[in-house]
Amino acid sequence: MTQASAHRSQRRPTLPAGWEETTQEGEYEYVPLRLPPDVNRVTASMRLAIQAEFGGWELSRVRAYTDGSRRVLLRRRKTAVPTPEPGM
């Protein structure tokens, strides 16, 4: 394993300030996503519904910015079987 790939595997997605969850540590896994300004509400809703249906993710938080972009935080309960992270 190269040093770059070892570093990548140790990285954890960081949550925006104020997005700390009050649930027990380790109960959920989180994935922050950024939706660009050109993605409308219907398209964003459909993308998130697909992630929920096939990946077991649920919407935890959404933060809308003045430029039209959105930061979305998805969560799901941790399982013993690894599943891929959503990629938009």
C-alpha cells in the first residue's frame, strides 16, 4: 500500500461546524455530500431517494447556501457488512 492510499483510507469525512449528532458515538456512519447550484430540488430529491432506497441512507441534515449549493448529510446505522458510499 502506498503512502497516499494509506492516507486516503484513514481519512474520515468531516462534518460542517454545528452538525455534530447527539446520538451515541459509533451508532451511525455519516457521509457529507455537496450538491452544486445547478441541481434543482426535484433532481436533488430523486438522487437522495435513490441513495436511501439502494444504500440504506437517510437524510440527516441539509444546509442551503446563498449561491444555490447545498451541503447534505446522510446517515445510516452501522452494519457488519460494508456497503459502498454514495457518489454523486
